[in-house]
Amino acid sequence: MTTAVEAAERSLVWSHQVLELHAIVDSSGSVRLGTPDQDWDSLLPLVEVTATGHGRTWSGERFIDTAIGGRLTYRGYETIQDGDCQSTTIRLSDPVTGLAAEVSLGTCPGTGFLRSQVRLVNEGDAPLQLENVSSLALGGMAAGDLTGLTLYWADNDWLAECRWHKGAFRDHVVALSRSAHGHEGRSCFERYSQGSWSTGRHLPIAALTDRAGRAWLWQIASSAGWRYETGEREGAAYVALFGPDDAHHQWRQTLAPGEEFTTVPAVLVGVETGGLDAAFGQLTAYRRRFRRGHPDHTTLPVIYNDYMNTLMGDPTTERLLPLIKAAAAAGAEVFVIDAGWYDDDAQGWWDAVGAWEAADSRFPGGIQRVLDAIRGHGMTPGLWLEPEVVGVRSPLARTLPPEAFFQRGGIRVTEHGRHHLDLRHPAARAHLDQVVDRIVGEWGVGYLKLDYNINIGPGTESVGESAGAGLLGHHRAHLDWLGSLLDRYPRLVLENCASGGLRMDHAQLAVAQVQSTSDQQDPLRYPPIAAAAATAAPPEQAAVWAYPQPHFSLDEIAFTLTGALTGRIHLSGFLDRMSAEQFDLVRSGIAVYKALRSEIPVGSPFWPLGLPSWEDAWIAYGWSGDAASWLVVWRREPPTDGRGMGSLPRDQHRADDHTCTVAIPHLRGARIYPAVLYPATADTTVTWNADGRLTVSLPRPNTAVLIRLGPASSA
């Protein structure tokens, strides 16, 4: 326990007023984040560093309690102003190795976020091999009340993105009776990435909440390996956030004297009340603040893409022209020709890609005719690319230098018929620059969907480099290349895709404008993805597929469209084959979206039924804007033939099979007039109660509705 004398011997060098956090220096020079009256041993050193030969002081699964972290001592600090934000750099050093650490803590007055990044410099006289470095380490959380904590984390998979789970903290971090053993536990709750799909297993985001409504939410911005852990230390919870490490990502970084390394950035968000919804509101504001500015973030043009459940990678002039005409008539403003436009190979294109030349057999007279048709209908043309890969049968696999590709053990890496470019190599980057300059600069394409369909594993090795360090180096070069494209073509829009949402991290979204949320082709399976997408990306960047088809009923058309009205629309489907009634339902949905889309980039997300589970029958997601709040409610039920949805449990918030009541606390006591915006065909009734509850009736299964909640009934 901290005594009054010990507390008096400590000094504050930095403070975050909203989070009530301070950087505290004790008499030994150790710096920790917390408050002066907290138990010092429950707090973590400002940086945790494991290096070969300098491990931990208590062995186990945790990456805390590192020898170097415990030795780092205070050298000084500096605060700089960056617009309306501040960044304080706290300088530390290790007297044994000579390693210097600079911890940059960034925030803006009145906000509830803390952004942290660490720069290490070897000021010693011997090389030092790093094995893991924390970007942010914080202890002392919820001291004395760990039984009241709830832990939230998200699994992420192909076709099944953003699947959130929750459990009691004590179910995952059990009480061990520390007083009987004299030591902390050896394990923790951890999640981490594997390979080059940064979100191929989990999202780099998680949270803790307590019973009073307080919440801590964290995010790691890395496409090249990340790990977080949370556990118990001296009766309080702690969180430690890392980029790639040796144990999980084969990352080791040797620093010769004078060399340096900078971690990936991480952010912690904290709110005193409002729970998870309030925390995600703060994180959404943070993401909007720390990204490259672009007009697309506010204009939100409607995107038609020919792929999903439509051409499926088999475009031709003959097939595209009627779709272009129909998409424009429906209200689309961007038309993207997805995969296959370059396919002129009798053996298929998958393992032959790389040159990105239009296939003459698909576009008689040239692809320019199709691009001109798109522009002629008032839309921006877009194309699909997978820039980081070269097929094993592509001539480029032989003509580019061997060093331009990923390799391990001196052997070029092959995965699913592809090699992987290393964008640190000038030949690899020059090749892609030539491709983009031709497509954008000469052809006039204004939208690039950049896909990434292989997980290349731990990375690439060059002389003296670990595979994980190579992946991180490529990742940073890739982000730099994306930025250079936008420097040359400022109005170009980049979509980040990796078989849907398998590289859906803030490092990518800080540069790219649009995020593909999934490849899910079943419209009944998409609602939990669409509803939770705002946990991974700002709503104005999260693109949701809407693929109405001529064989759909009106309810099915409205169901697939309604879920896409909450963020970015990825419209698809054979619109040209629809009846007039079907087409009018599509067009009216697009018109509704255009009337409200200006509110999406300033809105904060909320989930009146909680974050959705994969099999939930009722799902609700909304956002609060300047003028009103908007809410989408889905009702799903399994088909009678036993296919598709499977067994959906009965929800306790339902009064009956077709009625659902949701609580919307931020509107409690307000004079609200609920209005059904879309679809008019759902036969929906909505009733507002002054205590902040909304009752929604959807009389038919597998239907959805968009509702406006505001001071007037007009849209």
C-alpha cells in the first residue's frame, strides 16, 4: 500500500484531466500512469520492453514486469502544441543497456482519449535485440472492484466480421488469493493477430466496463502484428498494448548503437458514464481526428460495384453497359468494375495477376469505352486492384528482381498461387506507380478498390532481419505508398479491402477512405456485421453490401438495402432486370440515404440492444447526429426448410414475435416524433415513450426498417 510519505515524494509531469490520469515520477525516477494516491505496485512502468538477455522479473504469459521497463528512469519531458491538441514526450533511459525511450502521450483538451507511441534509441555501446515493446501500459484500473468488471472483445473472420463477445472479467482473470502466495498470476486475457491479415482472427479493439457505467476502450493501429493483454495486478486491472512481438509474430528488431525503433500507435478511451456506447462515441471522434483528410469523408457518394452476387469477377462490355445505365438511374455516383477486368488467360486469372492490363477479349474496342459510359451517366469510374501480389504465372514473377518479393530462408514465399511484393524495394514500388499512373492518370479512374486476398504469414526476411520486422517494414512502406497516391491524385478514393474485413485496422483507415466490411453473400447473415461495423471503422467509411435482385420479394429488397443506409452503400445486383416496382424501391432507398448522409460523418454510434451477437433475431444500431438520431432495426427468423439462418434464440426484450422495445437513454425525456423513413412497404409501426423507450413492430420476419427520431416528423 502507498503511504502518505511515499505519495508526497512523487511528482506529476503530465496530466489528462478527463481521464484523471497523471504521469507520476517516484523518488527512484520510475514513471507510471495513475494517480498519486494509488497503490504504486498496481501501476505499470510507462514502457515495458523485453530484449534478448533482458527478460521479465516474473515469468509467465504476460509481457509486463520486464527488467528494462522496471529500470527505465526519468530524464525530462517536453510538450508541444499541434493545433488544438497537445503531445507530451516523456524521456526515459535504462542505466544498464543505455536504451533511451521517448513516450509520446497525445490528447486534446476536453476529450476522453489518450494516444501513445514509443520511440527507442540505443544510446549504449552494444547491440540490443528487442523482442516486444509496449505502445501503452496502464495499471490501477477499477481497484478493489474487479468482480464488477465486464470484458468485451471481438472475433473477426471471413464472412463473419465484428463478432463481439462479453464476459465477466473474473471469468477470464480468476482470483488467485495473492496474499497466500506472495506473487501475481502468470497469465492474462490476451488477443493477437496472426500473419499479414491484421484482423483475420480478432479486432485490435477491446474494452472493460464497470457497473457504474464507466468504460475503458482501447485500439492498436497496426497491419503488421499486434497484441493486447489485460489482467490483474495488486488488486487492480491493467491493460498493456503492443505491436508485433517475437512470440506471436516472429518480430525481433536489433538496434545497433545509435539505431532507433518506433512502435505502432495505440489509443485508450475512457468515459465516466454512458458505458460502451459513450466510449465508442469517443473512439469514433478520435478516428475522425487522426486520419488523412479527404472530401469523400463528408460527401459519401453512393457506390455501385458489379461484383457481389452479380458479375462475380466476370465483367464484359456487354454485361456492364446495362448495369451502368441502371445504376445511374437508381442514384449511384460511383461505378466500380470489380475483379476480372484484366482476365485474358485461358487458365484463369488468379495466379497470373500483376500487370493489370485490360483484357481485350472482354472489352472489344478497349475498356475506355466502358469507362466513358460510366462518366457519360454522371458517375465516377472505379476499378479493382490487388496491388501487393503477383501471380506465380505472371511474367512479372520473373522480370522483377528477386529482392522485390517476400522471402524467408532465402526462398521466395508463395501462398495460394501468389507471390508478395515488398514495397520497400524501389522496383516493386515503381511497378505499382506505373500501374496507378496509367489507370488513374491516363484512363481517368477516380476510385480504386484495393484488395488483399492472401495471408502471407509472419513476413519477409532480408539479411539480419526477422520475418516480423520485414512485415512491419513493408506495412509502413505500403501506407507511405498509399499516401503518395493521394498526394498525386488528391480526389482519388481508395477502398481498403482484404477478402472483406480481414485488414480492417485504423492504420489502413487513417489513409484509405472506404472500408469493405465483409464478403458475406447471404443478406440474412449481414445484419450483425453491418450493425457492428462502426466498432471497427467510422460509419462514413464502413461500406456495407446491398445486393437486391430481380428474384427478391419487396421485403427482401428492402432488407438488404436498409442495412447499408447506416454508413456507406456498396450497391450491387442486376438492377437492369428488375420490375418497375422493384426498381422504385431501390431508388427510393438511395434517395432516403442521400437526404440523411450529411449527418453520418458527424454522428456517434449507439446500440440500444447492445452489440449484436451472430444469431440474434432482433438487432438495432443507430447514430445520433446534429439534427436527430437514426435507428435501424432488423428482425430475422430462420427459414422453415432449416437452411441459412439456423436456430435464432428468442430475445427477452420482445413482447411477442413481431414487436421489440429498445431503450435509447440519450433521448430520455425529449419530445420525439418517430418517423419511418424506409421502407414504406414494411407495414411498420413505431411508438415513442417519454421514458426513452421505442417500440417497433415488424409484422413479417426477415424485414428491417430505418427510423428517424427527432423533434419533427419530417425527414
